[in-house]
Amino acid sequence: MELASPRGGSNNEAKAVGLVCSAHFFAHFHMLLLPPLFPLLREFYGVGFTELGFAISALAVTSGVAQIPLGFLVDRYGARTILIAGTFLQSVAIGLIGISPVYGVLVALLAAAGLANAVYHPADYAILNASVDKKRIGRVFSIHTFAGVLGDALAPATVLFLASFVGWRAALAACGAFGALVAALMWMNSRILQDTGQAQRAAEHQAGGGAPQRTGMALLLSTPVLMGLLFYAGIHMTNRGFNTFSVSALHELYQMPLAAATMVLSAYLFVAPIGVLVGGWVADRAARHDALAAACFLGMGASVFAVAAFDPPLAVIGLLFVLAGFCHGFVSPQRDMMIRSVTPPGQMGKVFGFVSTGFNVGGVIAPILFGWLLDHSSPRNVFWVIGALSLATIATIFATGAGQRNATAKA
């Protein structure tokens, strides 16, 4: 689907991208503020790590459940107001944790933060798709992803740094206030955030003519979109295998010191954002995003199969993780461009909300699967399964890519 360049030219386009990506930064930033504070929270609330884990799960569950309904709301009522409200609600919920007196309030606030967090993928992609010239949309999608990755990376260090000076309560309040400031800036500049409401949908349909397109649940249950959901789940499960369990697997498999195994994982994590930005630049020039995405998963699969099969030295494992991390980052803009291409006008919110629940599905399955493998089988199997998931995901890529080529042919 192609949209004209937004009114107001490149200056307003840059502002819109900056505001939306700032909101996405805080979507990720806020979600990773609490884990570094677990030892302090455990003592303050008088609970164990299991209870704190349950509180984090409350955020993940409400976010996953709410994404699809919020996608429908975005397409019906527009993304702009919903994104501003979600950014503000999440920021307030995180800030209030600093004054929450009991564990039950902590769970409630995290559930509210999860509900607010569910707005980002449906609303962000709807606004970016309407606000950005189609010639730059791949790069903009990569910047959007990069902003979220940056939020993940900066959250632990930031909250611990602030807590060392003002205490953990004030640190959370300050981090919440920063997000609320972004919400205020979006509200003050809301006119430049192009929306995807009924008027735009009607105008695009009138301009396009032809047979009516699938909408609602019929669209979400179509093969390309369902395969897109599985594509997202495969991406998240392979990434969870790397960033959550690879250190333990390397330590168990090779008796590698934890510091060395963590350094290997860091190589994967730090090169992934580079892959995201390079992938966005390539995505704007590529015609076969599915072929590029499939090549990335082949690269990831080959990397972990080599770790599992050949017992390479530490330096080689590090290089293999660098390759896997670059491929994981590179695939993200291709993923977003493929989903965009199979989405009819005015349906961006619900489609991205639906396929993004694949992240939640993968987030539920992967920890259990890889934890079981470490407990009950050889740690080598962690890498075999990551590789197998990478190869299995290729089938979903080509199924979604077939929908992309059909949509292009019809256009």
C-alpha cells in the first residue's frame, strides 16, 4: 500500500518520526526498569523473586491480550489520541510504583502499564505509515525498531544510576516523568501526526477503486496475516533463545566462565542495532523482502548449528554470535515492510496489533521450552532448537512474502 508524502514536507515528517520513536523508546525503557531493582523490591514488599516475576508477567499478559482490540480501535477512531493516552498512562503507572505501598498495588500498576504498552505497535505503525513518504518507510521502520532496542539497552543502567543518587522510588518517578513529557510533546504537536481514521480510509478506497478488500477478522485470519503472526513468534523465540539462555548454555556446554559467555552474548546484542539500521536502508531499495528475511534466518540457523556441532573456540563462537546478531537486526525492517504490503488501506492498526501478539506468544513459549531443555537434556540442544526454529520460520516468511507479491501485482 502506498501513501503520498504527508502535508508539511520533510520537516513535519522528521518531527513525526522523532515523536513516535521517542514514545517507542519509552515503551521499551519503562518495561526494563524494574528487574535491576528486584533485590530492593523483594526486601521492600517482603516477597520472593517468584512474586516479582508474576508482577512482570501481569504486564506481559495485559499487553498481549489488549493489542488486537486496540488495533481495531486505532483503525476506527485514529491512532494519534490512543498513542498519546497510552504513553501518558504507562508513564504515570511506572512513576506511581515509587509510592505504591503494597505488593498488590505493584501488580495493578504493572497491569495498567501493560495495557498502555499495547498501544505502541498498532498506533506507531499506523502513524508512521501515514506520515512518512513511501520511499523512506523502510528506513523509518528501522529507526523505530532501533529506538526500542536503545530503550532496552539504557533502562537498567539509567535506573541504577539515578537510584544511587536519589533512591529507587525517586528514580522510578523521574523515569515516569520523562515519558509523560514525551506524551505532552506529542499532544502539543499532534497536528503533524498523520492519522488513519475513517476519512483517510474512505479517501484511499475511493482513489483505489476496484473490488472491496478484506477487513476485520476476515483479514486477520487470512493466510498472509496468520503467517505474519507466526513469523513474529519465530523471530521472538529465536531471539529469546540467544539473549536469555545462551549464557547458561555456553557455560554448561563448554564450562565457559560466565564473564566470557556474557561477553559473547554482548557481541550479539550490540551488533543487532547495526543490523536494524542497515536493514532499513536496504529495505527501501529491495523488491524481495521475503528472500532477504529468509537469508537472515539461514544465517542465524547456520551460526547456532556451528556452535552446537563443532565445539569452536571462544573467538569463533563470538564471531558466529556477531553474524547471528546482525541477521536478527537486519530482518526487522524486512518483516515490517512485508506486513505493511499485505495490509489494505485503513487496516494498519489491527494488522500490526494482531501480528505483534506473536511476540507475546513467543515470549510465553520460549522461556519454558529452553528452560526445560537446560534442565532435562544436553545444553547443546538449546542451540540445535534455536537453529531448527530459524529454519522453520523461513516457511512463514515465504507464505507472507507470497501475499506481498500478490498485493503488489494487484496494485
